[in-house]
Amino acid sequence: GMMCSGFMAGRALGWTSTDSIFLGGMLSMSSTTIIIKAFDDLGLRSQRFTGIVFGTLVVEDLVAIIMMVLLSTMAVSQEFAGEEMIGSILKVFFLILWFLVGIFIIPAFLKKVKKLMNDETLLVIALGLCLGMVVVATKTGFSAALGAFIMGSILAETIEAERIEHIIKPVKDLFGAIFFVSVGMLVDPAVLVQYAWPVILITLVTIVGKAFFSSFGVLLSGQPLKTSIQSGFSLAQIGEFAFIIAALGVSLKVLDEYVYPIIVAVSVITTFTTPYFIRLSGPFAEWLYKVLPDKTRDFLDRYSSGTKTINHESDWRKLLKIYVGKVLIHSVLLTAILLLSTQVIHPLLVEKFPAMDMWGNIIMSVLTLLLMVPFLAGLVANKNNSPELFMSLWKDNKYNHGKLVALVLFRVFVAILFVSIVLIKYYHVQYGVGAII
């Protein structure tokens, strides 16, 4: 939703298509630093909706990596590099590996050396581990924030979690202040005057769009209206990832230089508005609930309660476990076929037969898809994905229908995505997009 809103806002301002696409990408990312600081200052860390917001921010961080690959490759070559996207997705597994290793090793290490550590030593070790994971994350192609988040999650599982949180608070406050001061120093007041209209329009699109789309998404997932609006209003800003995307566009010389200071100005304005919107979200949700028609209120209450009182919770767990396992296994096998075709066999054929023409690409794509067919069928076919469990949940509660259909559509989308990547590799981006459509 924000990608489309940002693109349309850019076009309304008379920007080029490339500038508008980058703007959409920048408006899609909320600021982890700003939101965490606001929650701490307002004393909301223990609220139910903050967990949803933090989860959303982590997923956004992962999606941002794929988005940056897409934007950079499309901007430079006007094409979508499917293999680069697959590479960026595979990096997630590398990061998960580090996470699992950390979960097993670091708590055991801290437990063994607990008697040897005073506060200073523990502070240095905690920061060292954090910065070490930041290095691993950035070398892999992820953001520093995600690396720090992963190490924080690992340290939260140790016996020293509360002690680490206490001794690291002054350091956190120091760097939080540095972040906000450094962002403030990027603002040129002359730019605010010169580009007042674009700054105002993009700020409004950001606040209204993110509040609406985020609230709607949380509501759709089965949360109550108040929780949904509190989550959506908390995400109504842009932050550090917008700077990274803007800097990427300027460095690639595909983004006009005036876009960067405009985005910084919008970020600063939305930073100021975020605490007020978080405070406003509760009263606004209560007012909205009162003015809604009775039928709409009843439907929302039934929908949110229906997601919490699923009779066959064990069936859901079994189904999701089977689905995730099937999707992961089939995706790994399909990725292996894709890499074998595009990275090994095709380059060898090109080397042996430099004059390979369209017919060569047709033969390679057909052979690749034929090898993929059994795994694509296994991914999509209902008979391979526990139809008994599926139907028992379908009949149990009509509020299960939306989630079950979403699971089927997700499997189909994954299958089509692999087909489209083959078509993009051997033909053109239009064929891949056509396959998805």
C-alpha cells in the first residue's frame, strides 16, 4: 500500500518514475530507533500492541534487504535480477544459522564465566558480542540494526539478561541521543522553505498512509480494533532505512539529489509527530469504536474473538508445521535446480557454444521447468498438504476460511515465483511479471 501511495505521490509532484519508485520504497519502512525510544519514554514497552509493532519492524528489516536489491538492479539495468534476489533470500538462512549457534553457545558461556565477571567486563562482552553480530550481518548484506537485534534476542535468553539491560542503559541513552542529534544536523532549514510543498505532501502521505495500511493489516490478522489502531499509529513515520535507500539512489545516479534532503525533512517531522500519534491512538480507537455502526462493531468483535478461540489449536499447529516444512523443503530443492541451471549448466553451454541464440534459451528454460515440475506440483497440490486437517479446520469455524485460503495462495505464489524467475533469467522481466499476474 505504501509503495503505491509513495509512487503516486511522486508522480503527482512531477517526479520521474524512478524517483517515484524509490520514494515508495522509502515510505514503506518505519524507524526502529524512533519507535523504541518513543515506547520507552511513554512507558509502553509492556503493552500488547508493542510486541506486534516490534515484530513488524523485524520483518520490515528483512524485506528492506530484498527491496534494496530490487531497486538497485532495476535502476541500473532496468531489469530484475532474479538470481540476486534468491541470493539475498538465502542469506536469511545464514543469519538464522548464526542465531541458532548463538542460542546454544552464548548462554552456556555466560553461565560458566558468571563468577569471573564484574559489571565492566559484562558490559564490554555484551557490547563486543553485539558489535560482532553487527559485523556478521553487514558482511552478509543485512543492516546493522538487524544484527544488533539478533544478538539482543540471544542475550535475552541468558541468565544475565536483566543485569546486561541495566548496565547497558547509559550506553543506549548516549547513542540514542547521538542518533537524534545527527539526524537533526542533516536538516537544512533552507531546504524546508524551498521544498515546502513536497515535504508537506509526503509527510501527509506517510502519516495517513502508514497509519491506515498498518492498522488495516493488523486488524486483518485478527487483532481487536484498539490494538490495530495503536499498532498502525505507532508505525506512522519513516527513519534510517529511508536515508539508506535515498543514499543508494543518489550514489547510483538514478535519483535526483533534491530527494535526499526532502526525505530527511519528512523523517524529522514524523519523528516529532510519532509520540503524539501513539498517545492519540487509544482515545481515537475508543471514539471510532463508538461511532461505528452496530453491525460493523459486532462483526469486528466476532472476527477478533474467532481468531483467539480456535477449537483445534493442535490441528492448526500440525497444519502449519506441515506447511512450513513442505514449503521450505520444496523451495530448497527448486532453488538448487534453478542455481544448477543458471549458474552451472547455462554458463558452460555459453562457453562451449558462444553463438547460442534464442533457441538455446528456450531449450534451457523448458528443461529447467521440466525438472521443477514434480516439486512445483508437490508444493501446490492439496493432496500433498494434509487435506484432512485442512478440511477439519475449514468446517470448524468460518473465521478459519480466510487464513486457510491465505495458506493455499502463499503456496501457489511461491511456485509461480520460481517459474517467473526462470522466465526472467532466460527471456525478459516482462515474461516473469506476466507469469505472476
